Amino acid sequence: MTKTTGDANFETGKPHWIEWVTGAVSAVVVLLVIMWIGKDALMDRDTSPNLDANVVQVEGRSDGFQVLFEVRNRSSRTASQVTVRGEVLENSKPLETVETVIDYVPGKSKAKAGLIFQNDPNGKTISIRAISFTDP
């Protein structure tokens, strides 16, 4: 604690124990954050996005059938302009193919989107996969 006498400041004894605890906890937190960032910088060897897609839900709509899906990026690298192709297959033959573009799929994250088919995908195989991306 600092006391003021006129224009001069001077310390009045040793710091309180709570100041030492606060300083020690803050130092540990700062060191842990530095170590975490350093580990990511040194150990991250991902060279490109690792994208996979899976169907979340199929719903009937007035203008067709909406297939909601999510694209997961298992890499730490970001992908942009991710083109996703969806196909409704019957006996391994494509009945209908549609595509969409997802603007951005961050690393270690996922993005959700939807495709609209004219053919009913219920009872048929739905294939959804990422077919291209750009490096932002």
C-alpha cells in the first residue's frame, strides 16, 4: 500500500498475501497459454483441410426434398469455397445430382448446409461429399 505525504510517495511495509497469490496465479496462467500456443505452432503438421460430410436430416418441402448435412474439417487448416456434391442413388445409379458451395469451414470445426432434391431420397442411398475447396 502506498501512502502519500505532501508530494512524496513511500511504501508502508510488505505486500499483502493476496497480492502474491494473484501474481502467482496470473504467472501460471500466462505460462500455460504460452505453452499451449507453442505446442500448436510446433506440433501442427496439417498441410491441407480434411473434409468429410454426413447427412443430418431429410425433410419434405413444397419444392422438393431438403437434405440437411454438415461438413466437418478434421484438420487445423481452414477451407473456403467448399463445393459439396449430393447424389440420390438407386441400385448404385445416380437419379439426381445437386451441388452447393459453403463459403468457409474453419479448422477443427464444422459447417451446416442443405441440398434440395426433386426426387424423394427416402428409401434410397444419399451420397454427400466435399469435392473441392480453395485455400484462403
